Amino acid sequence: MPEDISLKHKIALGLIPGIGDINARKLVSYMGSVEAVFHESYRNLVKIPGIGTSLARYISDRSYLEIAEREAEYVSLKNIKVYFYLDNDYPFRLRQCDDSPVTFFYKGTSDLNSLKILSVVGTRNATSRGRENCEKIIGGLAGGHPDLIIVSGLAYGIDIASHKAAISNNIQTIAVLAHGFKTIYPSVHRPTADTILRNGGLLSDFLSDALPERNNFIKRNRIIAGISDATLVIESGIKGGALITADIANSYNRDVLAVPGRPDDQWSAGCNNLIKTSKAALVENAGDIEYFLNWKPEKSAVPLQKTLFSDLDDKEKSIYELLSAESEMTIDAICRKLDLPVFKLSSILLQMEFKGLIKCYPGNIYRTV
């Protein structure tokens, strides 16, 4: 069938060794169609500017079409959608990136052209503070942005914490894989991956039987950076994949955001340096992200706090009533008014944010939702 042939050629284009995503686009543009690339003779291919003898020899090797045909059969059997850069529904954010994948594979329910997509990345050695910040920030965004999609890489640490925070707050999440669909790495995250398929999606630009090799993780970072409006770095050492993703996002002219940490904290050194060198905006809470990205929170038809108010303890009720009366207050003002120490009040405010009762805005200003 013509549709199958077209799919086979789309997949095969990305299999040619040494061609890369940028040259693949140039080649299709020169030839007029993806099918024409594989129908052209070696003699004519070497005459195309930038191709050369080695690449022309690879293109003439029809064995890639056989591999692509097997892959086309697999993705059709597993209901995996194939996106090609010339397709109308190819994600518009990725389309803006010169080196975005010519072809990639996706299975899930999320719309890759959703209006609000945030990538969250960080160290694999996440601290309890980093995991708490994932829950706090993603949970803080969830109430006012039910259409938000969180993107990460399913790895240990901040990646899996961000996926789980999205799931627990009933918003969609997409995992960008560094391998094919026949593998889940790390395998301990398979249950989370299964949940993501029902409430988001899995995405990869690798063939189904590709294994999680080291270079694959670096390559997939361009998708994490390119498919979203902004990249948030929760925790990172002075070196690491999260910083590579941030650099790629900056090269795409996308917003980069980072959560600061203590000066002596090795797992915040990367974030602090991003902020210090003006490569990322400083983010402390969900309100900062709304401010930088100009995201307007949606009004909930049935405010969550009304259903939870009866479950609050006396201190939480006092804080909620005070904020309701004053419209907004800084944490210092709340401390003075209620005569509570900062360390106790901070903990209570965090719990109230998790419950969807209040929200923190830039300047440590709190308001009721």
C-alpha cells in the first residue's frame, strides 16, 4: 500500500549513517520527496552539494529500507504513531528547531501541540529537597493549569520525581526515552511508564530494539528541550545531562528556569551557576513560572479549598482566613500577624499549597486560590 511505502521511507531516512537531521532535510528538499532520495542513483547522488561519495554510498545501500520496513510493521502492530517533520501534525515547537528529529515515535494520549508544556530535568542523585521542590512546583501549577504537560526523561532522580508529581496532581506527563519501545530503562520505572501511557505518553526517536546506550541520553535531550515552552532545572551538579539540556534550550531561544540552592550544595552548583551567568531565571515556586512564562491560571468552577476546609487544623484555618481577608501577604507579614516562627510557618504554608488552598508568588507573597 502507498501509505506503508511512505512510512517505510520516512523511517529509513533517519537510518542513513552520517546524514544527521539537518542534512536529511536538505536532501529531501533537493530531491523533492523522501521516496526520491532512495530511488536516485549513486552517480547522481554524489553530484548533490554536501553529499559526497561516502554518504552517497550509504544512501544507495537499500538494506536500510528492509530495516525500516520491519520497524513500520512493528509500530503499526503496537499502535505507535510515527511523526515525520513534513507532516502537518508534527509538533510546532520541534519544527522550530533545526536539529529536531526527522522522524520520531510516540505512543500516548497527550497532544504534542498542547498550549502549555514544561520540561523538568535535574540530577539523578536527587535530594529530598529536590524531590520536595518537584512536588511543590508541579503541584502548585496543576491547580491553575489542568492542561499543562510535564516532560522529562524517566531517569532516576529528578526525572522520575517530576513524572510522579504530575501523576499525583492529575496532570499529563510525557517521558522522552533514550532507547526504543521494546525496552524500559531503568526497569524499576516500568510501572510508572505504564501509568504515563494512560495519562500522557512515551516518545522516542530510536528504533524499537535500540538499547539505552550512553550517547542516546545526550541525543534525546534535544527533544526534551525542543518540545516544551521552557526547561526547568530543579537540581544539578556543576556538570551533567540537565545542564546539557539547558544549553540546548538556550540555543533554541527557549526559556530556562532554575531552582537555586545553598552555595555549598554540590547538587545545586549547576543551578546556581546557570542563574549567576544569566543562563536561567531564578525560580522558587509555581508563581515564578507563571510570571516568567505569562501563564494565566484558570479559575476553578468548584474551588478545592471549600471541600478541604473542614479538614484543616486551627493554624491552617487561621492562615487561610487571614489571607482571605487581606487578599495577599508576605511570609514575614503572616509571621508577625500570627506570631509564628518562620520555620514552622514555612512548613504549614507548604502543606497548604499541596492541598491547593494557597499559592506562592514572586517575593514570597501568598494568596488564596
